[in-house]
Amino acid sequence: MEFLVTMTTHVPDGTPAEAVDEVRGREAARSRELATQGHLLRLWRPPLQPGEWRTLGLFAADDEHQLEEVLTSMPLRVWRTDEVAALAAHPDDPAGRTVTSDQGPGRAMEFLTTISITVPQNAPTEIVDDITSRDAERARELAEQGQLERLWVLPARPGDLRALGLWRASDAAAMTAILQSLPLHAWISVETTPLTAHPNDPAGG
């Protein structure tokens, strides 16, 4: 299973800087071990306020119990609170597909999107099916162009449809244009989070 973990660190007041540096050094070493073991897949920094210490992590584990063991093994956990979202497979997830575009990590920013889909109650079934089919085809095109990296289903209440997407785009305006190109765009609301490199990211930032 894959999990998105929001990790927020609060260093106690009065903690010596050398103690913080020591824990951060052990955290980096443990992150490398977890990446080698296949548990830590990615790390990012979302936009932060001054003094805020928050990280987004993509983890893999057999279940929630193993994930908790992984998170507990990280040295910063002594000062950290973790918010976990279990991710389910999405039929349009491009994981493992061959990317034909030459767009690489150095050419674009990464973004996470939380997409909520609200289908009008009176929408005819054939129209819903057509738009859904065209949206899946558009997702395949964006994946082949190197713009859509991953797509997951998020936990939701019955009747709700929520998805988490990992994208690449040159800037926020380009990311907005990508989302507007989705056939489902009229039925979705999107929360977009720009991501920046984390020094412990297994993908090298």
C-alpha cells in the first residue's frame, strides 16, 4: 500500500541547535535506509510560513501497522506529529508507463493536487460515461507527455469521489492550464500544492 504522510515538526523551546542538527543528521541517514528498503518513496516541502517545519512524504508499507513502525523509526518522530492518508489504486494511474516526452525533473516544478469530483445529479449516464472515458484518455496523454506522474484514490465519504495527483509543470499557470484541459474540469474542485525539493528526497529533489 502507499500512503501520503504530512509530517509536522515542533522542536521544543530551548533545544540546543547542536541537538537539532544531530537529530536531523540521523533523520537523513534513516531516510536513506528507508528508501533502500522501499518504504520511503518521495519527500517534498510544501509552502511554509516563517518558522514552520512541515514535510510531505510518500511511503509504502504492507499496512497501517507496518507504516507506523516505519514512521516511529525516524529520529524526528520524537518532535513530530504525522497525519496519514491511505492511497488506493486509481484506474488512470500512469505508474510504470513509458514517458515519451523529454521533460525531466530539471525542467519543471512538481505539484500535488487534491481533486474532488461532483457529478450533477441529473446528468445522463451516457454523458457521464463519455466524459469519464475522455478524461481517462486525457490522463494517458498527460502521462505520456511527462506531466502526470501518479494518480491515487483518496479516502472519501460514500458518494464522494476524491483523487490525489502528482504532476509536473513549468509553473503554476501551466498547472492550471493542464487541469482546465481535463474533460471532467467542469465537475471538479481542486486544491493545488506546489512542491519544492527536500534534501532527503530519494528521487534527488
